[in-house]
Amino acid sequence: MDHRAMVRLSKRMSLALRHEPARFGLAPDRAGWVPVDDLLAALRIDRVDLDAVVAGNDKQRFAVERGADGAERIRANQGHSIPVDLGLTPSAPPARLYHGTSRVALDSIRATGLHRAGRHHVHLSPDVATARRVGARRAGELVVLTVDAAAMARDGHAFYRSANGVWLTDAVPARYLAD
């Protein structure tokens, strides 16, 4: 599968698993899992293509595992706008985390901080390179913000680390941000 086809399929899988499963006739369980066979049928794709996207996605957006019933299932690691319980437990973050965004959003972020919008959490990167890669998806000039995660944690903000290494929190107040 070429890169463009992989990106297109990854976006469809994200839509089906993170945002609009009902549109595809899918019914995720409480933790966001759906049977792999159901996703293959809903998207009309084969297992080879699904495996290529899961293995080849640079952000490791998806997880596949065998459920207690022996059937394989898949879910998105984070970024859901539908109710899911990812089973995340609070973790002590590194001293600094990073968030890539566009310069046009900077004034608003400086005034009000980072908010989860329609998702469950704000997504933060463990390093500048990852934040740049994530932020590059946004239009306009890229800016990488530094989050004083150590101070946030000391002040009682909870952090979670998803299966693919993305750090999650409910919000980042502006006072913890530097650019």
C-alpha cells in the first residue's frame, strides 16, 4: 500500500474508531474496542491493509489485541470524541512536555491555555520532534509550546500516558506554557 492510501485508510479508521462508529455500523465496547472482523467488514478492507496501517502509522494510533473471548479486537489509543474508558491510570509526567500548534492559535492559547475541545484530553508530546510532527498537520506556521508538566503535577493536575506514549491531561492553563 502506498503512503497516500495508508493515510486515507488511517483517517477512515480514526473516524470509525474515535468519532463516528455508528456511521459505520460499529458498536465499541466501554473501552473503545471493536472486533477486527467487524471493522474489516464495515470499511470493506482486508486484513493485510489493516495490519499495514496499524504497523506503519508513525503515531501508533491503533492497538490490536486478543480479547478474553479469543477474538481479535482493535481500538484507537486516544483522541476519542465518543465516550470511552481507556483504563488509564495517573502517571508522573516528565518535567517538560510539548505541544505543536499553528502560530494563528497562539494568542488564544496564551490567553486561555490548551483545552481538550471535543476530545477527552489535551494531547502532549514527550519531545520537540514529536510535537513538530504532530503540529505540522495544522495549517500555517508551526510553533512548539513547552509545558511545565512538573509544576502542573505539583499543583494537582493529573497526567496519563497512553499506550503509544502520548501524554494526556484535562487542560493546560496558560501559566504553565512557554513558547
